[in-house]
Amino acid sequence: MRITITPRRETYREKWVRDDFEDCARGIGIVLVVYGHVLIGLMNADLVPAHHWLISTDSAIYTFHMPLFFMLSGLHVERGLSRGRQGFLSSKLQSIVYPYFLWSVIQGLVQLMMSANANHRFYPSDMLDIFWNPIGQFWFLYALFLCQIFVCVTTTQRLRLVFIAIVAYFIGIALDANILTIALKFFLFFAAGILLAGNLRSIVTRFATLRGVGVTFIAFCVAIYLAHGLGNTGTDWALPETALGLRTLPAALLGILLVCEIALLISQSGKGAVLRVLGLASMPIYLAHILAGSGARIALLHIHVENVYLHLLVGVACGIAFPLALYFVAGRLRLEKYLGFPRARGVTFQPARVADALN
């Protein structure tokens, strides 16, 4: 008997809210997130030689995978605001702020206990930083909540939102890097999601052909090459605090379009069940993948395995499988909200043979 996660039939209300194509895009995005963080861990552990081709893949991914998530997060903001601004922010305290603090503490405590084997030393005083300086990957949740506050205190009226987003972006790239300026830069993509709400599928459909994917991929590669400083393989410019300057913006936009094109084609083919499951589970995966991926790296090093490709394969597999298993257990025990996970309303958890949808 195998445990699988299989899509269930959604209600009319859920179909109106969710789009399989969007979930497939999230699925692609979260795989890229896990890959990027596992690879960075290997680079920090000096397991990836200087100028190795994998370093360029990391830099390329970092130009667009988080802008993609900010854009996708903006798609349903107006629907959330229809309940009122106070209700909207209250819901985000449960879905964004609570997971941020809970998993920052969990990951911080694990890093503290494992600091002798970690790439970076972690100290008890670092735990206090989570109020103003997020730990690791949790900057995304902090910045996303700031974006949600921005839109609540400003407007979703289209022309004004465009103006505010552009001004925020230029302020963000002009000032010294901190979590506020990071949020200001990413607000451009969050606002784009708000503006594209209800129209994203129809827009992407115009480009979502095999030829369109090929053209977008070539344009993306050219944009990456130009943003990379004509061949410089350093990664500093791709980090959250330094990324999204004007030279990386075309690559970010093309990367988002490329993922959306691929996601739509897969969704239309009826072969997107696995990606859809990953998209629905993207929050649990995001919260827990660092612990699993880092644990896999430490375990492999303890048995003297240093092959970078094996590390990458095992790290990504563990970074996805462990959070999925945790989500499965939480769903079966109805503990999702206590772990900061979304309620498993789009998936059912049941012991079964491998479902046809996942074949």
C-alpha cells in the first residue's frame, strides 16, 4: 500500500478561485526554489568548483523564481480585499505571519543545535533578529506581508497602483538593502499579479505554444547573459537584497512568462497532476525544505559523499518529499493550521495505489 496525494473534485466556488494552470506554475516555481537553495548550500560548503556551469543555473533561476511567486500571490488579492481590509490582513496573520514566526523559530533552533555542521554559525541572539531581519528563506514571507500591507494602505485602482508600484520599485533599488527595500522592489510583481487577475490565462494563452516557449526561452537566455555582466558568473547580483535592478528586470519578466507558458501547456495536456500537487503544497515545501535539504547534505558528507550531482539529486528529492510527508501527516491529523500550512481543501490524503493521475 502506497501513500499518495491525489486531487479531489473541487466545488464550484473553488474552481472559481483556483486555476490548475496557476497551481502548475507554483509547482514549477517551488521545484526551482528547492533546487536553488540546495545548490547554494552546496556552493557554501565548497562542493561546487568555481566557474562550474551549475553556478550559472543558480543565478538564472534567482532572477525570476521569487518574482513569480510575488506575481502569483497578487492574483487573488482583490477577492481577499472584498471582505474588507481588516479581514484581509487578519487572514494574513494566520497564513503568513504565524508560519513566519513558527518556522523561523523551528529552523533557528535546528540551526543552533546543528551549527557545528552548518555552513554558517548560528547564535541564540540571532533569534531576536526575526522581528526585523528574517532568517534564510523566510524573507519572502516577511516581504510578502509588507506588500499586503502596502496595498491595504494605498489602493488597487489600476492607474494609481501602476504609479505606486513603479515609484516603490525605484525607491527600493535606490536605497540600501534591507527587508523594506526588498519588499518595495518585489511590490512591482505583486502589483502585476493584482493587475493581471482574471486575465493571466488568456494573456499567456497567446504565447503558450511550443514555438512560443522556444522563442521566450531564447529571449530569456539573452536577457540572462546581458544581466550577468556579459559572462560574469558571480551570484551576488541574484540575491534578494541585490537582485531586481534594471538590468535583471527583463530576465525576470521573461522567466515568469516562460514558466507560465510551460505551466499552461502542461495543464492543458492533462499531465499536470504532479505539478498541481506541488503547487498546492508549495507553502509547506517552502517552509520546511531547507531543513530537509540541509539535513541530506550533512548526512551525505558524514558518509564521505562529495559528488555534487548526487548531493543535488538527493537534496532536492528530500527537500520536496519531507515537506510533502509532513503535509500528509498534518492533513490526516487535521493539524495543518497549527503548523502554519494551508488547509488541504484542494487535495485529499488517502492510502492508495499510485493514482492514475500521477502516473
